[in-house]
Amino acid sequence: MSEMTQTAAKPHIERSATASRTYTIFVIIGLAALILAPMFFYPIFLMKLLCFALFACAFNLLLGYTGLLSFGHATFFGGAAYFTAHVVKEWGFPPELGILTGVVGAALLGLVMGFFAIRRQGIYFAMITLALSQMFFFFCLQAKFTQGEDGIQSVPRGHLFGFIDLNSSTNMYYFVLGVFLIGMVIIWRFINSPFGMILRSIRENEPRAISLGYSVARYKLGAFVMSAALAGLAGGLKSLVFQFATLTDVAWQMSGEVILMTLLGGIGTLIGPIFGAGLVVTLQNYLATSQFPVTIVTGVIFMICVLVFRRGIIGEFYASRLGRKLGFEHRR
Amino acid sequence: MTMIFGIPLQAFLGQLLIGLINGSFYALLSLGLAVIFGLLRVINFAHGAQYMLGAFAAMLMLEYFGINYWVALILGPIVVGLFGAIIERTMLSRLYDLDPLYGLLFTFGLALTIEGTFRYLYGAAGQPYSVPTQLAGGTNLGFMFLPIYRGWVVVVSLVACIGTWLLIEKTKLGAYLRAATENPVLVQAFGVNVPVLLTLTYGLGAALAAFAGVLAAPIYQVSPLMGSNIIIVVFAVVVVGGMGSIMGAIITGYMLGIAEGLTKVFYPEASNIVIFVIMAIVLLLRPAGLFGRDA
């Protein structure tokens, strides 16, 4: 294993120079597309897409870069949506503070859930996160401030920093885009930091990371809280975009959806989940008008992805001849 | 009226019985999960869907072919077991060399597909399935009223649990199963057809879930959502018990069902979450689970 890594190390450096150049070009094209997009698409659709893309990238931080499959990320997304909606609507917080409250709340929830879940590994980890998130669902169902089945409705978007009116959908779109980009930069910095490297070593070989003296549990918890906080950022943003927070956001189906987005886009690739989220959201929009239930389509895509398409869209692209020519390698 | 802990005895025993019934289903389902996990290293997320399929099988057989409860109790599990075996042979078996998480994700997709299909065809609302005439009515035990069907469910599920335990611990087939759990390559070298054993195991697990589903049909309403509601609780049960031991799964299932029933008496608001709370406490005190061998 270690010999393989060593021989592979040198060409990797040469290639990554080409890769980072291509990457820069792609990022510039992507940014331009996102800035111009409201001219061509319905802003609400684009904002929904960006929220879910950020959510999926936050989730991927845990699955792709730490190797932990959480089945409870709806708790952080939906929990933050509730917190933001509540403080903005009932306490009159400005939007930026509202989202911050959502992020802090989600991070705290992540701390608690992570504390229990990291006591077990692999499949058990997935089951524990699912069970705890179901517990949070029942809490939201019964708690007063979530208003039960109705959810928190007509949340005001307010004025950003006191003077930018977010009720204009153009303003709101660029605000969402800004938050999305900040989130992406944080994720990018995080996975390329020494902390992120250690997380990857835990993913590759946990016993070895332990024997090297790393306190694996603490790193896992750190990654869990980080991922939860970023999922909360997406959730808080979502409740301002749609102006409501409901039980759908905390239900287990939501946790399943974010897994699908990540799987479809490419586990362990930085931008894969964005594409996965884009596809899933588009599909949902498309099917929303027909009678055919989304669940069946989602389920079938899940099965196909796991059986024959495990690298996901971006993973396949990186591994393809074109991808390799451009200097990418399959990164997983 | 007799009181116990400030609660009328009747209400107390009534909830205890409901707890015992729920516990029977938890035990049957977590048993199936443990059997499948033991050999295949796959957590069968579709277990809830297969439970739902069992209930639907009973209902549809009655509706279209006039097949009664007793035949459905045998035929339902066979049909669902065969369906499970086909899924295992054609798809699930391709995932054994991968990270076990892929098995979980695949069966999750399978569960979504099955649930979505039945929701599309039959709507989300529950449909009643009547108690067979032989087991209708109830009997007065002197201290409480016992609906006969509920008593039957407790007895039958106990028999099914013990039967499965005996099958795995005391028969030759069970010995093969346990050996293949420890070392599949070696068992294969001794001339046992391990892939067939895996298919059989998955089919058996699915059949057990469907058996529980047929049993549940007259008690709960037959609804496409009944599976996903129960499977998450069963996952918590499995985390508490640890999947290392078959008997552990059975005992934990009953214990947690009863704990849930008793919570309904004393603090109804928490009855939805009490199993999850117990799971959290067990994780703190004994991270490997009550009967678990693996950390």
C-alpha cells in the first residue's frame, strides 16, 4: 500500500499542476455562469439549487473526506432552518444574524449527535445517526416553537446589513450566491488544511492514524461538527429563500436525498455534489408537475448508482480519458 | 379499583400488552436483520419494506384470490422471500467485495423504490385487514381483557424467534451458516456452496420480515408507510443489542417494546423517543451494545 503511494507520488505532482490550471479555468467559467444564471432561469429554482448544493458539499466533507456515512444530516439542515426562521420571525433578527443562529444551532446539534455516533464505526455509525435524527424529528413534531405540522410560515427575508432589501429576488439571489461561495471556500480550505489531511488518513486507514498518535475520535468529532455547521448554513439560507421551515426538512427522507446528491455527483470530489444536487433538484422540479412519485425515481437512481456508477458524474469524468488528459485523477 | 404506581391496573396492563406486541415485532425484525448481517455483512434497509410487503401480500391475496389469513401466513413470507432471493442473486451479491456501506445504500434505494411504488398504486392511507374469525373476540382474564388475536401474536412471534434461534444454533444448516460467518473461504473449500447459502439467508431474512408483516396486518393498518416507520426504531434496537448474537437481538426487541409501552403509561409525550434515549444511554455505558462482541 505505502509503496504504491510512493511510486504514484511523483507523477501526481506533475499532473496536479495541469489539474490546478484546468481547475482554475473551470472555476472561472462556473462563476460566470452562476452570476449570469438569473437572466435565464427562475431565481427561486437557482437559489434552491445553491442551497442543496452547499448542503451536499457539507455532507461530502464527512462521507467523502472522513469516510463517515451520516444518515442524520436532515437534523442539521432542518434544525438550522427552524432556528433561523424562529429568530427572524419571532425575535426580529436581521437575516445575517438569523443565519448565524442557524449555523451555531446546527453545530451544537452536531456536537451532541457526533459525541454519541463516533463511539461506533461504519454501519453502526449510520444507524445511530439515523436513530438520533429520528429522535430530533419527533422533538420538532412536538415542540411548541416549530408549530408542529404547520411549520413556521411566512418568514420575513428582511434587509441584509440593514439596507439591502432581500425581498427583491435579484438581491436575494446574489446574497445566496455569496453565502454559497463563502461556504465552498471554507470547505476547500478545510479539506486542504493539515486537519483535512489527517481526516483523509483516518478514512484510508484508521488504525494507522491511531498508531501515529492522532486522537482519531477528536478529529472525527471536529469533522462532524464542521459538516453539521455548514449543513446548517445551507438550511438557514433555505428557510429565508422559501420563507418557511417545515417537518420535511428534518425528516429522514431529506438525509437520504443528500446522500443521493453526493453519490450521484461523486463522493470525495469537491464539486461533484454540486452537480448531483443540480440533477436531483431539477428532477424534483420536473416530476413535481406530474403524478409520478419522486420516491420511485430516487430509489431506482440510488440502486443504479450503487451497482454501476459508484464514482458519480465527476468521479467518472476525472477517471475518463478526457479527465486524465486534463490532468485530473480519480480522487477517492 | 386496583392501582399500581398511581395508575389503574387495567391501563397499566393494557399498555404492557401493547408494549409486548410492539416488542414482538421489534424482536422478529431485529432478528432478521441480525441473521442477514451476520452472514452478508449487509444492513438490510429494505427490511421495513419487506415487512410492509408481507402485510400487503396478505391483503391483496384476500382481495383478489380470496386466500385467507392462515394460508397468507405461509404464502406471504414465501413470496417475499423469493423476491428477496432474486434481488440478492441479481444485484446485492455484486456488492459483497465493497465497503458494507454500499449494501446499506443499495437496500435504502430498494426500500424507497418499493415504498414509492406501493404509495403510487394504493395511496398513503392505511387499509384495514380484518382479524381471522377463529381469533376474533377476546377473553376476560379476571384482571384484564385480552383480545385473542393479540395474545396469538405474542405467542406466535415467540415461537418464530425461538424456531429461528434453534435453526441457527442447533441444525446442520445453521452450523454451515455460522461457519460461513466466521470464514466463508474455508467453508467454500470444504465443498459448501457459500453463494447459495448467502441467497438462502437473505431470502430467509426477507421471509421473516414478511411473516411479521402478515402478523401485523390485522393490528396496524396496512399502509405503504408502515415499514419505514418501524425500521428506524428497529435500527436503534439493533444498536442497543449489538448484532453479534441472535438471542441478544430477540431479548433486546422484547425489552425495548415493553419499555416503550411502560413509557406510554407514565410519560406519554416521550413514548416516541424512549427507545432512542435508551440507545444513547447504552452507547455511553456500553458502546458495543448489551450483547455485542464487536466494538
